[in-house]
Amino acid sequence: MEATNIFEKLEKAGKPAFYYTELAKRLNSVRDAVFLSYLIRLQSSEKSQDGWICKMIAEIQEETGLSRWEQKTARNNLKSLGILKEKYAGLPRKLYFKVDLEKLKSLLSKSEK
């Protein structure tokens, strides 16, 4: 009875966030891997032809559990590796993200050696 109760509570708590564990190993950070995996999933499913994704900080926090500061740290780390691109556009101004898949592929293949 108790196990059923906890599963019901978890179901009401929202969807679980998944990430690529291999990215966590390669990036040496679960936080960065969660953020990057989230963007990869969005980028692969978005209708945008150019691959840019617009998500608000609060939306990302809701869907990944990453705080504003954890997101900022992950973004800075991924930008320094050349994996993440960012731009502001529109009125009101919104932040857009794009994963550089070629840079990611290069990073992953370097790590395999």
C-alpha cells in the first residue's frame, strides 16, 4: 500500500528528467549533461528549420530541475567548449539556444580515443 502511495505522489510531481550519462562523464558534470541533453531533445523535436530553441529560464527549471544559476553555469561551460550558441532576438527580447552538433560530435569522438 505504501509503495503505491509514493508512486502516485511521484506521478503528481511531474515528469522525470533524463540525460545522457555518457555526456556527464565526458563533460565531467551531471548538471551540464542534464542541460545539454534537454536542449538536444528539444532541438531534435522542434519545428524550427534553423535549430534555434527559445525557452524561458522558468520553463527550463520546471522541466529539468536546474536552478537559474545552475543553468547559467552550464551555459557558460558549454559555450566555452563551443557546443552551445546563444542569441537574443525579438521584441520583447528573448534568448535562443542552439547546440552545435558538429562541435558536440567532435568532442565526443576526441573523448573516445
